[in-house]
Amino acid sequence: MSQPASAVQWDLEVDLVAVGSGLGGTCAAIAAHDLGLTAAILDKAPKLGGVCAYGGGEVFVPNSHTMQAAGLADSDAAGRAYFEFIAAGYADPALQSKLLATMKPAVEYFEKQAGVPWNAVEGLPDYYYPDAPGSHAGGRYLCASLFEGAQLGPWQTKTFLTPHFPMGVEHKELYAWGGLAKVTTWDYALLGERITKDIRGWGQGMMGWFLKAALIDRAIPAFVDTKVVALVTEGDRVVGVRAEREGRSFCVRARRGVVLAMGGYDHNEKLAKQFEQAPAWNSACPPYVHGDHFVLAGEVGAAIASVPPTNLAMFYGYSIPGEEHEGVPLFRSSWECGCPHAIWVNQQGERFCDESFYKDYQPRLRQWDGNRQTQPNVPPFLIFDQNYRDRYPLGSFMPGSPIPEELAVSANTLGELAAKLGIDAAGLERSVARFNEFARRGEDPDFGKGSRPWAQRLTGDPSYPNPCVGPLDKAPYFGVKLVPVGVGIHSHGLETDVHAQVVHLRGHPIAGLYAVGNSAALRDLGGGYQSGTSNMRAITWGWVAGRHAAGRE
């Protein structure tokens, strides 16, 4: 339960406490510090960086200063039209307007004042380009330049590194090397040199720049293995936190505010299944996000808000036997379905989606058969052949490496493969025959696989007429039963206002309490998702929270 301040003996007193060391919490601490406040960062994990450090490190900002510097034409009006398309009518107008008005000043601030070197990712289109209103052919994504881990000093070994992306790759290099499908031809000599020197890309690199700005340049104190268990209140105001650290109570006074920035609930299976309306749940995130923000804020009367879970950022994937991170099994989202010579089918052996575009397959996975009370497309099965194995990896298994039977079953015929997977053999044979008929011409008239420029760029093989389509006609055949894999972006979160303040059940802001990043409901974004918007939200609302606590918002 929350505690009254009169019953607390403070171990540390600052102006602002960020609970969580990911992007949102770190940005709030930096913004508050730069306006003359003292700040501290607490995290229950043994390392810093949060969910952002595991991610791709993209920040989606239309018409940014980096686009303008690169000579890439865009406009604020086009960006707004695109965000309204994504929202599908589910965004709060005031929150979305504040987000759109603040994201550019926020990212520019952290470049100029915190030294985060942004680059425009040219050539990577918006998800829904070219048909969505305001969509753009490329450049709206920002990424940070490569980061040398040694710049973190004593924190170098206490920050998360991602198990999902190779160290030291820039987006422009990824595309120049042919994308994810051409991983076997990447420059591994260069990668080896960068790994040896702890040169970081992706989310871990971006978080490196922000953590350096906070911990090294500003000497903001941070505490790992420090779990916040209660908020401390004085009347109706939140004035601090009670945490547990090294086996004892650790209380921190926050004179101006507490920022809840501990992510969502990806490792709370009960909450995830309930809120995301999923029959099962697994996570690709660091195993320290359990929905603690709901408990802490709930005890002081906070409201929960939501958007539809139908088409956010949730994937299907697998766990390689024996592969772990932070002592738990590692789950990978499956991008293999976007490559040539691979499809998805359901238990009837039928294709049901554009496998290369997860914004198409995700809502189709949620399809409900009201007559039979089933979800006919769950679970999906990844099906591929020896053509695929000759060219592309499955997770960490490169072409030529044997795949364990526990991960992928194999058979010399499609009928035998169907029997091993427990799917309808006749249906699978029909689906593959029909797919192959068109795939030999690079076509997919049924679902349009490979028709999205975004999918072509990310997972396609540019040496094919259709980078995402190739026939499955070379035995043996392989199949993987896939499971839901979350990436920390959820339909439910704490309700917040235009100052990032947490809103009480009775409709007023709770004084001294903020929520940012994935702890705050996606009502600013609405009913859809675009890669890079999660990091953009964290940066923007973290900046807003820190400034508001300092009296500047």
C-alpha cells in the first residue's frame, strides 16, 4: 500500500525520481536536471536500459530536422494525416495534438543539449506507404549513431545488450548488405571488430547515448536491483517512493514528482492474456516488466485507459531450446515468414494473410469463428522448404546448420510434414500448390505478399522479382509451430493528461505523479502502431514530464 510521508525516514532526497531506466525515465531525469532540479533513477533490474535497449532503436518523427538537413521533403500536415490514419479514430485529440506538437522539439533538444547524434534512416518507408494518407517513402525514422560502450565508464557492464540484433550494425549498413534475408553475406569482419570494441547499434546504442548523458555527463545517480514497492504520499500528493534495496527499505523523497517509466506488463502472463485478449503469451523483452505501475498508481486512485489490442505491436515466434536471457527462455519474433520460400498456414493447412506484413497478419490471427467458438488461425505454422534453408537462417541457425527437431520438424513430403505438425494434409498440399503456381511469377494474388515497400526493404531478398515471394518446391519441407511473442507495447496503461500526469479515477491529475513510455496508455497514438512511435512517445512524454515537474509546462 502507499505510505504517508509522516511514517517515512528518507534515505535520499531529490526533486524527481524516475522509476525505470529505459528511454522515458532517463529522458525525464535529463530534462528535469537541465532545468535545475535534482533527479535519481531507480530500476528493479540488475542492469539499465529497459525495453528500449532490446529494441531496434528507431524513432519515428515526420518532417524532422534530420529529414530537412538531408533534403527529404515532408510536412507537418502530412505527418498529422498519417498519425490520424494510424489512430483509426481511437486517439484522444488533445493528447495526439500535444504529441505531434512536441516530438520534434523533444528530439532536437536531446541532440543539442544531451549529445544524441540523430541520423535520418533513408530508404525505409512508412508501414502503410504508399496508399495511406500522408505516408512517406523514407526518412521519417531516426536512429542514433553507433555508440562506444566504454563511454559509460563504470556503467558499461551494467547496461542491457539486446539478444535480438547483432552488435554494431547501422540501419544504412543493414540495407546496403541486403537486409535481414541476406544475413549470410553481411560484413562479419567489420561486425567482429565492432563487437570486440563494444560498439553498439540499435536500441542498445541509442540507450547508450541517453544513459551517458544522464549518468556520466550529468552525474544523475542511478540504482539497480532497487524495486519500488510503494508510493509515498502527503495528503493528495505523491512525494516519494519506498523501495527495497540490498535487503532493506530504501526511501527516496521526490519533492517535485515521481515518474513511472517501468514499461508495461509483458512478463505478467495473466495481465497480458487478459488485456491483449490472447490465448497464450510470451515475451521478447527483458524479464523485469510485470505491470508494477498498475499496482503503485492504483493504490493512489489512478485510472487505467486502453486502446483496442487488435493491431498494435505483437508478433508470433518461437523459443530455441536452451537459449536464455537473464535466466529465462528467450523468445524471438519470427521474421522468416517475410522471406521467399516461406508461408504461414493454420491448422486447416490454409494460408490466411500477407506473411510479410505483420499489420496484416495480426488482426487475422484474432479472427473469431462464432459458430464453432474458435480462433481458426491460432496457432499459425511457419512452413518452408530446402530452397529457404539453402539461403536464409532460422533464428541463429544459418544455412547448412542442422535445426533441432524440438524447434522445426522436417519431412520429405508435405503430407508427412502435416502429420507431424497436426495440421490438415490435404489443405496444406492445396495451399502450397496454389502458392507455388503464382510464386514462380513473383505474384501472390490471394494476400499480396511482398506488395508493401516496407516489407520488401526489411525482410525481402532483393535478388528476387518479388523480394518476399518464392515457391516451396524443394524437399525436405520444414514446419514450426509459432506462439505469441510480445515486445512490450500494450493496449492498456495508466491514463495521463497533456502534461504526462497520471489521472485519478475521478478525473483530476494526481499531483506529483507522472507516467511515460509504455507505462502510459497509448491514447495519444490510438488504435494502430508504426515502428519507432514507442521510442518517440517515450522521448516526448519523458521530456514533457521533466519540464512540467520543473514548472516549465
